[in-house]
Amino acid sequence: MIKGIYHAAAGMIPRESQLEAISNNLANANTTAHKADRRLFRTTLDNRLLQGGPFGSPLTLPTELYYLQTNFEQGSLEKTDNPLDIAISGDGFFAVETDAGTFYTRDGNFKLNENNELVTNQGYRVLGESNPIQITGADVSVRETGEVIVDGSVADVLKVVDFEDRERLHRNGFGLFAPEADLPSQPAEGYRLMQGFVEKSNVNVIREMVQMIELNRIYEALQKSIIAQDETLKTAVNEIAR
């Protein structure tokens, strides 16, 4: 009987983990340039892979058994007419400077800081080909190829890069991605920069809701199975033995 309870739990735990990823996607459905995640599993769970036991610690999901896969498909572009909003049409990432090093993002909702430097909403400086981009002028335009034109002169060129294996990029919060140590960046190709636009989230809300309903129903069925088996076990212990 305990074995049946553990098998049901082995079905509940990964679905609970998948529901967490779906909830995060739905919470960021309106976040600029957010990329949807899927939680995938490397192996099938059984009672041997569940930590703890009937008299041990609570059942938990070993982290080595699952991983997050990010969908890097481009979201739709929304017109804002803000000259500091820049969207990437095609592949690529903006490079930004943080205290922890250079990170990468698709979020082009930029602004100027007190030093007239182009920064993200979190204050991270946007990198050009040589330095953080500084804009000291009234008339700002950005060409599709990345040149930042200020009062008729080229101030810098936006650094847009890509990676050969995007599955080795890891989230770092605020729409930033960090590559693994041995994953070099390379100049992006075939992209166009769109001034006055931002990229919207690529989360498909309807699909996420359908999957959430499906997972909830399976989770509830497994939960009822555990309750039924527990009641049967209680009957066996308390009544049959008597």
C-alpha cells in the first residue's frame, strides 16, 4: 500500500514543479521581452528516486532530475514612439554592464541616467562596440544596423550579440541572461533594430492556461488516489487487525 502512495506522489511532484513554471510564465505575460520557460525532466520518477521515506524527511524533487528550457522565439513588437525604446527584430541580445559582469537581454526599454548614459530600467548600462553608450544631444535616432545617431553624428554602435547554444544561457533576473563560462558570444547576424518599439512577452496565455488546467486535473486525481489508499491502509490497520 505504501508503494502505491509513493507512486502517486512520484506523479504529483513533477506536475507541481511544472505548475510553478507555468505560473511564472503567466505572471510575466505582460513583461517586456519575457521568454517562456518549460520544466523538463531527464528521467521518469519512481519511489527509489524520491528523497525521504515513510518515516524520514518530506518528499522532495531532486534538482538534478529536471531542468528549465527557455523558449527564445521572438515576441511581437509593440510600437511606443519612445526614441529610447529599441527592439531587436530577429536573433540577438543587447549587452549590458552589471556589477557582476556583462549580461545579455532582449528588453530594449531603455532610458538615460544622470550621466546621460543609456541604461535599462534597473540602471544597467547598455554597451556599445567600445564603451557604455552616452547620449548628449536632443535629436536621437537608431539605425537598423545599430548606429546611434545623436544630433547628426554617430555616437556609438549598439552591441548586439548571439550565442551558438542558447540552452547554455541562464536566467539572472530582470530579463537578463548569463552564459556559461566557456560559452563565447559572437556578433549577431540577420537582425534589424526597430527604434520606437519594444518586444512583448512570447508567452501564449491560452496555451499556458490549458496546460495549467490539465496539470491541475491530473494532480487532483493523484491526490484523491493517495487519500483513497490512505483510507484503505487505515482500515486495514484499525479494523482488519482487530
